[in-house]
Amino acid sequence: MRAMLLKKIRTPLVLEDLPDPRPGAGEIRVRVAACGVCRTDLHVVDGELPNPKLPIVPGHEIVGRIDAIGAGVSGLELGMRVGIPWLGHTDGTCAYCRAGRENLCDAPLFTGYTRDGGFATHTIADARYTFPLGETGRDEALAPLLCAGLIGWRSFVAAGEGTNLGLYGFGAAAHIIAQVARERGRNVFAFTRPGDRAAQDFARSLGAVWAGGSDEKTPEPLDAAIIYAPVGGLVPLALAAVKKGGTVVCAGIHMSDIPSFPYALLWEERRIVSVANLTRRDGLDFLSLAAHSHIVTHTVPYPLARANDALADLREGRLQGAAVLIPPSD
């Protein structure tokens, strides 16, 4: 197999030839057809998430086909197309798992962070934490659904049923959830980096009723806001934008420090909540919804060997939609 390896944080990934991995009991091997590049991958590479397994193959928005099956796996077949998400394993025994909150497991493994991921031609996955994808849709288009879509969906649910929804940081997750929200009759207000007219035009093309910089005020108050950008300074701005009783959802796994703000911004039963990881139920619910909706993912393909370029473009905000790595087929 070939893989882009992170050997030391804050250094470029290195393309290497590695021995073909073999699935153990309860595992499958997947020939990767496409792997999305997520902001969480940046957090791993840039050392913003603690204690990654090193060396590590990043990537957790994986679409591919099963080409080897370990002992004890049922319900999956050779050649089946599957998706592999961020949550790669849980202990199943801790209090959180027993309560149906496996996203908060005390001893989890995460794809592309504490177990090898999909910036490669092949990867190994716990069979229980994969999703059959069927044959509808292109591999490249499906890949962003495995994290940008799933975490976007969990944060969308956490935001509640209000009509006016603000999305801060109009990247991969927001461009998917904007479409979900519009299909449900919500009004989407998109916040971008100040002066980013291209991103604002992109948001409006996906149905946003308003798009502007994160420093601008919307023409009417919001019922809820979701923050996808890892910028703590957006929290007070979002609180100021939501009405009484409104909710601000912090959707990222990493965020810079939140600055102090006056209590008046939080008062009147406004809430700040965070979203952590995902559950398999999130995956089943969202992927079923996506299969019967009109979501169109906007992707920018890169060859596997250009993973560093994809990460740099994401870091610098040069993307509209989602970057997706395409491994060589031979």
C-alpha cells in the first residue's frame, strides 16, 4: 500500500510504500477510493489535538470497497462500498456507551488520529464502525458526508427547530448543512471571513438568505447559530446575534480560547453547547437522509501525493466546499 504519513507534528506528510495491512478479528480492509480532507486533519497535523499516534496516516472521511475481511465479521461482503468515519472504535462498556452516548466513550479510537486513516490506498477498520453506502453517488461526492456531513448533522440537531439559523465558517460542513436546512424550510444566514466575497456568493448560491462577514449584523435576529470555524472569538459574536432563548453550537473538536464577554450576552436563557464526535446512530440517520435528499457536495479533488497541498489550501481558506484525496487505482 501507499500512504501519506505524519511522522512528526507540524511537519509535511511523507508518501511511503508500506506492507499491505491485514485485517484482524472483527476488522475489514478497505481499498480507498476517496478520502475527504477535514479541518480535524489539520488539527492533528498542526499539533492542536493532543497525543496522536505517531506515525499516523490521517484521514477520516473514507469511501472505498472491502477487499479483505477478518474473522467474525458478519453483514459485510467483499466488494461492498462502505464509509469509514471519525469514530473508529469504542469500548462498549463504559457508562457513556451503556447509556447510548458512545460519542463520549472513555476509551475510544479515532480514525486518522489514534488509528490509521484514509490518506492511503488501503486502510483497516473495525467492521462495526463502518457504514454500507450502496451504489448511488460518486465516491468523491460521498466522502465529505462521513465527517463534514455527520458532525454537521449532529450540530444541526443540537441547534433546535428555530427558523433563522446562522452558520459561522462556510466550509465543508456548512455548505452541506445549509442545503439540509433549506430543504427543511429554515432561513440560512452565512458568516464568512470578513471581505470573503467568493465564499458569500457561494453561500447565497446554496440558498442562504443572507451572507456577510463574521463582523456584520444580520437583518433580523437568529434562533440559533452553529460555529464551524475554530475561532473562539466568534462565540461572543454569535451570542450577540441570537435572540432570547437562542442556542450557540460549537461544532469543532478544537477551538481557540473564547475571550471574556459580558454576562448580558448570555443572559435571557441563551445557551452555549458543544458537539463531540458522533454516534453510529448519527451516521445511520444522516446517511439515510442524504440518500433521499438533494444534497450536492462541492468537492476539489487532489491526487493522494498532493495531500500537503490540500491541507495548505484548507488552512489558508482557499477552498469552496471540500477537498478530497483520490488514491491511485493501480
